[in-house]
Amino acid sequence: MKLFNKHITISLLLAAVVFTACEKADKLPFFETGSAPVLAASKTTVASTAADSNLVAIVFNWSNPKFAQDPSLYKFVIELDSTNRNFQKAASFTVTAKDTFKITGKELNSILLGWGFEFNKAYDVDVRVIASYGNNNDRKFSNTLKIRMTPYKIPPKVALPGSGRLFIVGGATTGGWTNPVPVPSQEFARLNETTFGGVFQLTAGEKYLLLPENGAWGKYGVDVAAGDNLSGSFKAEGGDIPAPAANGYYKMTIDFQKGVYNLEAITLQHGLPTDLFIVGGATPGGWNNPVPLPSQQLTRRNSVWFDVTLNFTTGEKFLILPTNGSWDKKFGADVAAPDGKSGTFKAEGADIPTPAASGSYKFTIDFYSGKYTLQ
């Protein structure tokens, strides 16, 4: 009987402790929800220049979200992204206790160029602000503004070749370290003001350099190479650039604006031709093979560009041949544009159509991009 009473006493004591603990617990705070801020901007177009890059380019303001908290604790995240990307690659800035945000031309230009925008070309950029309590609770999204923004030109990280041309030399190339190098096979195409591209057959375990002048040893070489030797940074008078680990054809891109190079291994079913000829009902020579020379032989401009100017007959088609007199290893259309003035090509592709109007056209085929054009 005494044991029974002892157990009852202990149980009552435990219950009292639990009850007391529950009585002393503080109630969790409850905060009222805020409202979505309304975003406004000082302008709808921004086109800064290098001269005014340190000045404020645009100012954003937003309304009070009215959170149940000291306003000094409010958190705001301003997001900017290219229109139609749904802020998936947004640049963001975080501020507290403010209802305004200013951004300079230099800061904005860096963002635009980071997205790959071209110099002096206008783009639509979406902007929004996300308001929340200081602990990120109760996030409220503002309206989205569309601002037209134009990046300005900045000097390239690596000085461009004064010759406007670029060549490749080295043990990794088919021409070896012989300088001058064989042209046009070891010359890059100039893709735009600051970018060069080419396709070259490289030998693993060897090295190479970039030359601004064929026959001279003023050079561009490696600054820092990535572990796979497929990318890296370069500089004037840098070291020998290591070739990738596997032999083969590589599409190379040399970006002077960013000071970086990139290589992409590619498969060329018929290799990279040294000569090309045009044949077909669309040409003056018709489908006769061999074709008339030199009028239907393309001129090779560099490692990847070939072109010829010819009278084309509408409603007819044509093909590209690497060997005059042979139907082997031909190049034809992969996908042709509806107007017949451009398309992609491939080895053993279909007959290439012509534009709607007969006339003189410059036909260009580009092994860097895999595209052709008639202009």
C-alpha cells in the first residue's frame, strides 16, 4: 500500500512540473503580412558612355511594404535580368532600411557585358524588387519594369593584333614550328571586332602559340590554362599553350575582350577540306562534273571560310565538292532557310536550294559555324 501511494505522489509531482512549464512558455510572436512594393525608375532607357561611367545611370524607388517590424530591419533584393528569362540569371543587389537604389553606368555595363550583350546595341532588361522581413519571411514581389539598356564599349583585356589577323603555329599544328605558317589553313577568321575563330587539327602532348603577324615571333601565349587544356586565359608574350589530351579537330575561339581562349572537340566526317568546288543546276556549269575552272572553284580565305561569286538560277539546286570531278565526300544542306539565302550544311547533305530570284550571289560556306549564306 505504501508503494502504491509513493507512485501516485511521483506522478502528481511530474504532472505539476509539466503544467507549470506550459504555463511559463511565452507565446510565439505574430507579425501581420506586408504588401507588395510598387517599383518605379528614374528613366526607361539607359545608354551610358565610358566618359560618364562613374555617374549614377538609373535610380529605382519603391513603396513601403508596411511590415509589422521596425523599418530599419526591412530587407530588399533588387533583381535585373534579360527580358523573357524569368530572372533565372538575375544580377541582384541587397539593401536594408532603404526605399531607393542607385546604380552607376560602370556597374550596369559590367552586368550587361557579363550576359554577353554586344557593344552599342539596345536590349530589354526586366527589373523587380523583393521585399521581406529582415529574416526573409513574407517575401513580397513588386511589379516588373522593362528598361531599355545599351552597353558601351570598353577596351579589350588583351590588346588586339595591329594587323587585324591571327595565325596559329606550333608542334601541335600540322605546320609544326615553321614560321611563316602555311596559309590560309592556319589563319583564324575574324568573327567580330574582338573575337577570332578557326578549326585546326591538333596533336596531343604538343604546344602552340598565336601570331599576330605570319613570319614574325611577336606572339600571344598562355597566361593560365585549365586542367583539360580546352580553355584558359592568354596574354601578349605568354608561354606555349598546351594542346588537349586527344588528337583531333578542334574549333578554337580566341576572345580578346575577355582575354580567354576556348577549344571544342568536333567530328568532321570528311575532315577539313583544302579545296571546294560548286556544282549543280543552279550554276552556269550545270551538273557537269568536273566543273569549269576557275569560275566554280571557291576561294579559301582562312581555316574555315570559303566563298565564290556566281550567277545562280532560281528553282535549281547545287552541291559543294572537295574534289573536282568526284562525287565523293560532298557537302549539302542540313536545314535551309525558307528564303533560300542561308542554312546549315553537313557532309552528305541534301541538294542546296537557291533564292527566289536569279542573279549574282556571293556564296559563303563557314566550317566554324556550320552555316552557309548567299548574299
